[in-house]
Amino acid sequence: MRFLPKLLALALFLPAIAFAQPAPQSEPALRIGGVVGHSLVLTGREVAALPHQAVKVADEKGTPVTYEGVPVFEVLRRAEIPLGKDLHGKSMTLYVMVIASDGYRAVFALPELYPAFSDRSVLIADRRDGKNLPLAEGPFRIVVPGEKRHGRWVRNVTALKIEQPTD
Ligand SMILES: Nc1nc2c(c(=O)[nH]1)N[C@H]1C(S)=C(S)[C@@H](COP(=O)(O)O)O[C@H]1N2
Ligand SMILES: [Mo]
């Protein structure tokens, strides 16, 4: 019984030790969650290993630039969003909330990203002119070929959340 107070003290102290551990070296990651079959967290390396497309676009100042990236659809597919013939009816109201590290957000309706609906590939870019994205943009940036205003070209993307209005 004499040990009980010590055990209690230990039990109370252990979580403090656990929280005091240095956070694991956090690799840049992209979270995909919300209305999906299963949530995903992809590291920069995992994103780099997915099939890429290169697009030549003009940046917001009009300077030509080549981005390389993964079609957003390819990432959503791996999180098992509703696909194929399932993308009709109620699924037509699904949208993707793109979330950045500075709190900036932008929305794409799912059909905008879906090859059966659109020839345009909205990309999660991880390279610019053959190099990793600069810190101000990376590690991931949305690139929307053909979209003149760049309000949805979200920099420093940390998450894609698939959502649906509730009513
Ligand atoms: N994370 C984040 N991304 C963002 C913004 C922002 O404020 N935060 N601004 C958007 C707007 S309004 C524009 S016009 C473009 C500008 O891109 P640039 O800084 O590469 O020229 O970034 C877009 N992406
Ligand atoms: Mo903008």
C-alpha cells in the first residue's frame, strides 16, 4: 500500500513525460479527409511519387512559368471519393475545401476536378521551373490552368477536405 501514492504520482506524471517528448520531425504533409472512404496523409515524398503533369501557365504577374504537379483528382481517388457512376445525384453537391497554412481557403466543386466532366487538370503542384516550390508557395500549391484570376491558386496547401452541404 505504501507504493500506492508513488504509483499514483507516476501515473499522473507519465502523460507529462509523453507530452514533453520532442515532436517527431514533421515532414510536410497533405491531409485528405471529410466525405471520403478513408482519410489520407501524404508526405511530400509520397506526393512526388504520384503521376505528374507539367503545365505552362502565366503567374499572377504574367510571367511564364512551368508547374509540375499531381491532378487533384488522383489524390482524391486514393482517398476513395465517390467515383464513376456514383458521381451524380446527391454527389453533385460535393465540393473540395482547400486549406492553407495561413488559414486561406478556396473551394472547388467536385465536377471541376473530375476528368469525366472536365478536360482541365487542376494540379497540386510541387515543382516550379524544375525545382521544388519556394517556401512562400510550397510544399504544395494549387494550379488552375486557364483560370485568369489566381484567387484559387492556393499556396502552402496543408489539407483537402471533401464536404457536402447538410440540407
Ligand atoms: N495560402 C494562400 N494562398 C493564396 C493567397 C493567400 O492569401 N494565401 N492568395 C491568393 C491570391 S488572391 C492570389 S492572386 C494568388 C497570388 O499568387 P502569387 O503570390 O504567386 O502571385 O495567390 C492565391 N493563393
Ligand atoms: Mo488575388
